[in-house]
Amino acid sequence: MRRRPFRPRRLPRDEQEAFDAPAAGTGLCLSGGGYRAMLFHLGALWRLNELRQLQRVARVSSVSGGSITAGVLALAWDDLAFENGRATNFVGAVVEPVRRLAGRTIDVPAILLGMLLPGSSGNRIASSYDRRRVRKFGREDLQRDRAGARES
């Protein structure tokens, strides 16, 4: 069987402009890896804050465990009190919520209940995140962010 050559699709004009002229600013990528990634990235953010670099981050890209940490940071961002480039309330606003979440096992009970009772394990995990206030924003917030970087 002969394979056709790969031909990328054309992007809409506004998306193509983003590739042609990337936005200025510092980007931060937080990788996956579940629980360990969540805690590793918490330490990385903490150190960036200590070095007065966290406030310079303009975009965050994340997957899996990194997304949990990124989500907590996003929820706290407007409440962070930056003084001389450092968020003075970082521990209370970001570290403590992630530590509280890390102190609870939510996947095992959700999987077991999903196997034994009607409903999906994924929905049970999502509900657990909701109860812990991890999933506080929704699709409308993500769409609003397409406007680009916000000024500090």
C-alpha cells in the first residue's frame, strides 16, 4: 500500500499570524507525570518566585500533573501580591492548596467506586477536584484568554 505524503492543513489567518510572529514574553511548560509532576512543578514555581521570575511568565503550557499545578497557579494569579518581583503570599495562595490536594488519595477511591457503582471513574475524579476547588474555572475562561497576554 502506497502512502500519501503528509500535507499540513492551512491554518486560519489569525492562527497563522500567531505562528509567524510569536508573542513576546516568557513561556513556561509544565510536563506530565501525575502526582510527582504536580509536586515537582510546585517546587519549580516556588523557585521561580524566589528568583523574582514568576511574575515575568506570560504563558503556561501544561499536561497531566503539570496542569494541576498550573491550574492552581491560574486560580491564584489575580490574588498574588507581588512586591519587588516576588509574590509574598505564594505559599498560602499556591503551595498550600497543592499540598492539601497531594495529601489526599483521590484516584484509588474513584476507580474502585467506578468499578462497583454506576457512573464513570473520570466523573468521580472530576467531582473530587471540584470539591477541592481545583476546577474553579471553565471553558469560557479559556476562550477569554485567546485575547492574548494580559498586562500586569
